[in-house]
Amino acid sequence: MEFVLKNFDGKTRVGAIKTPRGTIQTPTFMPVGTLGTVKAMSPDELKEMGAEIMLCNTHHLYLRPGHEIIHQLGGLHKFINWSGPILTDSGGFQVFSLSPLRRIFENGVEFRSHIDGSIHFISPEAAMEMQAMLGSDIAMAFDECVPYPAEYEYVAKSLCLTTKWAGRCKKWFIDHGASVVSKQALFGIIQGGMHKDLRERSLEELMKIGFDGYAVGGLSVGEPKEEMHEIIGFIGPLMPVGYPKYLMGVCDLVDVLVAVENGFDMFDCVMPTRNARNGTLFTSRGRVSIKKTEFKADPSPLDPDCDCYTCKNYSKAYLRHLFLAKEILAMRLNTIHNLYFYLNFFKKMRGAIEGKTFSQFKKRWEGILCRVSSIEY
Amino acid sequence: MEFVLKNFDGKTRVGAIKTPRGTIQTPTFMPVGTLGTVKAMSPDELKEMGAEIMLCNTHHLYLRPGHEIIHQLGGLHKFINWSGPILTDSGGFQVFSLSPLRRIFENGVEFRSHIDGSIHFISPEAAMEMQAMLGSDIAMAFDECVPYPAEYEYVAKSLCLTTKWAGRCKKWFIDHGASVVSKQALFGIIQGGMHKDLRERSLEELMKIGFDGYAVGGLSVGEPKEEMHEIIGFIGPLMPVGYPKYLMGVCDLVDVLVAVENGFDMFDCVMPTRNARNGTLFTSRGRVSIKKTEFKADPSPLDPDCDCYTCKNYSKAYLRHLFLAKEILAMRLNTIHNLYFYLNFFKKMRGAIEGKTFSQFKKRWEGILCRVSSIEY
């Protein structure tokens, strides 16, 4: 993997991550394909709408169908029919957010499956091995994701473990030549909760170990926006310039604007896809709840400024009808639109950065994104 | 609408129905788009896999979103983004099969909506008006669908009503110039239960009224296969040669073979789409239940002889994984395959008729279709 900076004003930047499976223009949005499919989409549709990388969840794929089976079948790309780059998370976040029971040991985490209640144990090495067997292009180190709020002492103690685990992940990665065998890159995950000194310590420790990219985890876990923005604004500029900066699980576009301003390059989250399935759609005029009675006989497209398949071919009235009838095509058309909207937003944002108009872009969109929220409810 | 016979051995035939919106090769299979969408499919996908006509349900579209709204929005084709021919049923079958309460009057049927319990009344004229407002290419007369089993006296009495209603439908159609205004064709529906004399009487009465095509209703309502085949074999050859013969709601392929042998041209049913969503898939080797453990790590396509998108790009292992994880893509890929299988079956069947090898085709497929059933369970 290679990271090239194309445009950089000291803070905000446009770049490109070059992987053996394709180049990713940054800042980038990574659609989430939890179980090896971005819900309601085919890989062809994702490619067509401009997605350059997708994210899959190691934890979910470990539980079903199992990473061994995927490995046996030729790896994740072949299994899911996606030839572009894939980033796999390590499973740390899912272990802490999904498992009904978990016990943390020095050597790893014991947890109960949220599907069938069976008991599992994952060590940092196991998390690395799974990702190598999946064959993702970017693997993530195994970390402990601290809940919000959390006592300083607890976060500090947890951070010691996360750092140790990061070191063990890197060791496994080197010992098994993962960068050669699976052509993988490995990213470290900065933890430290809402405490700036711990965040800084985490970054320093990870940089000592050395990774191909650096991610910020443990945000968007329930904290107020102000605190999140505070941490983003603090840690983003401290992170090393020559490496991709990935803000995990944060993708409210207001937050994205703050993060991009502070140098972040990579984003993921399920908001556009989940909202689509719930009938909440993003448009250039603000958010729209498609089930509203006012759209009953509305012949106009969802977003007149949008070039997606949904907006080019269907009326709000039809989208409302499909949604109320719980038709699968409702999920599909809504997801196509929301993902296209996100990917297009990122594309326009890259253009604004290159054209030195990011601050205007940010201001204009903050207005739209706020206005919109009030329209919806 | 024009019906052209291309190949005819006195009974079995290949033809073409020419409509202003496109030509339909017969025998044809019409995917069912109950609420204005073939479940899980986009219209583009349907077209790509060779569907030449789709069926929509007047009854369902009347209840939601309402035929007035669809008319106001430019008609059904525009509303659902399907430019090919559409056949709408009259709603008779749905009134009798879906409504919790219904009362039959000389003038029409009063029924309770299966969605919200509201009371509605549909006359033959109303059923025609709805279909004209939807703007379908082929409209169906409003009939009473008799349950199975039914006493001879009841069926005979019901038939009188169905014939009267057919006459009123035709009158409305002429009075309102529907063939000009909506460029519609109108088909009559032969009823008469399992009684040959009543079936014959129904046909004669409908032919006196005069329709653009003739359909057989009231089969596949619970009767034994032998009785169904008996009626198909009796009525098919009696129906007039120069008009399309449509066997409604019957689409088990074994029954289709019997019906095509007896001259039927048009078929519809939800079996391929509904089975797909339940994980039962049709293949050239028989039926497959995709959830079976034996497919856990199976790298082979569902049907090695199939050229559909699903079989060209995905393994049984992935299809099984998606199905067990209840992913929307499972519904999509399974539906693509089953519909492609059906459409391709009809295409090959037309080739066999033209090549004078229909009897071999029928024998071979009867073998496969039986063999298959035993594999599945």
C-alpha cells in the first residue's frame, strides 16, 4: 500500500491510497458490508456509483460463515464478488458492542456469540490471522473499545492493553509476512476515550510500533458532539502527515466536515444504508422522510440535483408506495440514493479542497445539513 | 393488439402477441409484480433477463396507492418505470382469495380490505375503469373465481354471473373506447370449476361476447393435478385458434408442459419469485434448497448450465451464507436465478416447438422436474 498526498494546505488534504486492487481517492467514504454484502446492494451497483473500497466485519464473518470457509473458497474478494479494495475491522468494536457477555484477559477476549450464545476467545494474533485468511487489503489491529462515559483510570488501564495488543498484532503481521502473503496493510487504532493526554499517548505508542495507517477508534459511542469534535480537532493534526488517517464509525456529515478539516482521510458507517432502509433519505435540500403523506401523489424525483438511478427513474410517490408496502425494491432504491449521495458528497468535497474552497463548502453544507434535520420531523 | 401464429401443429404452438409497447413471444411467462414491482427486482433486471411482459394486480394497486394516483402520475408504466407490456388482472381472484368478508350482488362485490378492514364495492364497470386508468396493455374481465371443491349448482349459478359481468365489461370497454384511449386489449375469463360442460358453456358465452384473448381461471385452487390436467386438456383445444390462450395462476412447470401441449400461450404465477425468497431454487438438475449444510463450503455455482448473473458470479456457499443471514442480496440473487430459469425454460420450449421436438422436450423435463422434487426434501 502506498499513500500519496495530492493536495495539502497544512491540515485539510486530498490524497490517494494505492493498493494492489485499486486506488482510493481520499477523503473517502467506505460503504459497510458487514456480512460480506452492503445491505440491499450488489457489488456491481457499488462500483457503478463510485465506491472505491468497502468495509467488512471480521467479527461477523468469523461467526458466519467462518473465515476458514471463506479462505478455503479463495478469500473474501472472490467469495463476495468484489474485486476492489476491502478494509476489515479487527472485531474489537463488535466484541464490545454486540456480545452479551465478555471477559477481558491479558491474552485476549472471551465473549458470547450474539447469534447462538456460544463461547469464543479471540487473541490479537487470532484477529490478525482471521484477517489474513479473509485476505483483506487493509487489516486493523485488535483493540479494546472503551464505552462512554468511562473513568480516566479505566481508560488509561485499557489503553495499556490496547497498546500491547497493537504490538502483538504487528509482530504477528511481520512474523507471518502478511504484507507479502496477503498483500495486506496494517492500521493501528488510537484509543484513549475523551482524554486528550491519553489520546496523545496512544498515538505516540502506536507510532513507535509503526503502522501503514492510523485510525481513531472509540468515538461516536454516545458522547456529546462537542466532545467528539474536541478530540477530532486535537488528534487529527497530531497524526503523522504521510499516513492515511481513518476516523472509525463516524459519518454524520457535519462530523465528517470537522474531521476532514482536521486532516482525516477515511470514513465508514452504516448511517446512509441503515437510514435508507428506514426511509430517511439525504438530499441536497436536506433530509427527507419518504413515508410522509405529502409525497402521496408527488411526481418529482427525490432530489432534482441528483444523478443516481433512483432519482433519474422514479417519483417520490413511487418511493413512498414501495416503502409503505415494505417492498424489497424500496430498500434497494433508497440505499442506492443514500450511498450515491454520500459518495458524491465526498467527491465534491475533494473538488472543493483541490479548488481551495473547502471552507465555503463546509459552511454551505453545515447550513443545509442543519436545515434539513428540522424539515424531517 | 395482434396475435400471430408462427408455428402450429394443430395443438401446440409458437406465436407472438404484438402490442404498442412491444412484442411478446409465446408461450410466455409473465413475472408477477403484484404491487407494481416484481419482488426484489428492478425493471432493468427483468428486461435484461428477457421478460417481455409483466403482470400487475389491479386489486392491490386499487387498495394502495390507488389507481387514481397512478393515473394522475401518468399511468402504471411510468409510475413503475417499465416500458414493456403490462397485463392487469381484474381483481376478481384477489377479492375472493384475500378478503376476509365479501358479499356478492348482481351488481358487483362488496369486500373488506385485507390491509385495513375498510369496506369497498367493485362492479365489473369499476374493475374496467381501474384498469383503463392504470393504462395496462391487456385488461382482464371481472369474474367470480369459484373455490374448490364446489357443488355443480353453485358453479353453474356463479357462471351465469361471470358471463353477465363479462358482457358488462365488454360494454364498458366499447362505450369508453378503451382500445383507443388506453390502447388496451380485453381478455375474457372462462370459469366453470371442474365441470367440463360448464367450462364449454363459459367459453361459448364469452366467444359470443367477443374478446381479444381468452383465459382460463379457477384452476390451481386446491384441486388434484389430475383434475387440473383434465380440464386443461379439455378446454385448451376448444378455445379459438386465432386468439391468445392464457392459463391463469398455473405455473408449476409440469402443468405448463401439459398446458402448452394443449395450446396455451400465456402463464403467470408467483412460484419462481416466492420460492426464491424462501430459498428454493430451480435448476437444470432439479430443485435445490440453498440452506442445506452440504453447501456450506461449496465453491460451485448453483446451476453450472445457467448463464444468469447469480450463477456466473457466486458460489452456492455464498448464496447459502446470504440466505441464512437473511440478507436482502439473498432475495435478489435467488429471484434473479429463478426468474431467469423460468424465462429460459420458456425460450427453450419455444425452440423445441419450432424444431418439432416438443414431445421429447416435455418427456425430458418431466423427468428432471420429478427427480428434482425428491432431491429437495
